[in-house]
Amino acid sequence: MSTALSNRISRALRPWMRRDPLDSLQEEMDQLLSRLRLDWNGDGPARLAAVPPIDVSETDTTITVRMDVPGWKTEELDIEVSGDLLKISGQRATEKEEKQETCHLVERCQGSFSRAISLPANVSESQITADCQDGVLTVTLPKLEPAKAHKIKIRGNGRPR
């Protein structure tokens, strides 16, 4: 290999070589664990409960959060807003197995999940709406109007200026 080519390759790889290889692994594990949660209730094997994926979008007047919740009933879901934090959680009871039945595969999500999202703007908590259609939960959060500047007259010697 020519010296010029090896120098170019060496420079291209330099940012990767300076980085600790475990940082990359740590980032990947953090992403995986943020999508999955270990759910163990103490009386059976631990199982991984999937955290539903979420989309957050914004217009001039609203913030919209969409979450895939196929098969979840609305009474199994809970939505809370506190300041600039939106929390969506769900709790699904474990189905009791019939003694006459042998299960060969159990993949459907059971247990609970919780997801907290920092909102990009202040919202009007009293005007938030939520709708669940075709397995998609849509939370619409109207933004508060930004504070408007008010001009204050300064009085000097008892007279307004």
C-alpha cells in the first residue's frame, strides 16, 4: 500500500481510534434498555416488556405525541402532564393460563410500561386531548401563548414620561 493511501486511511480512522471502544457499546446498550424494560413481579420468570415507540411533532400552536399501543384498552393507559413533562404509562394484567392448555409460545406484551417525554414548549394543561384510534394513541397539547412584552411608563418627579 502506498504511503499516501495509508496516511489517508490512518487520518480517516483516527477519530474512531481515539474513542474508547466501550463508549459505543454503552450507547447501544442504553438505547436497547430505553426501548425495553425488565419486568419482574417476583412470582415467576422475568420478561421483557416492550416500550411502545413514540413520535413527537410540533406546529406553531400544538405539540402532538403519537404512541403505538395496539391491543391496549384505553382504561389500561394513563397520561399525566406536569410542567414540561408528559408521562404515558400502561398496565396490563397477566392473563391466567388454563391448566388444560400447553403454551408453546407466549410473545404478547404483558405487564407495564412508562414513558416520560420532555416537552419542547409550555402547554395549556387544561386543553390537552387524547384519542386512541386503530392502535395509535394521539395526545394533542396546545401550546401556551408566549408572554408578550409590556411597555412600562416610568414616572419621574411624580410625572409619567
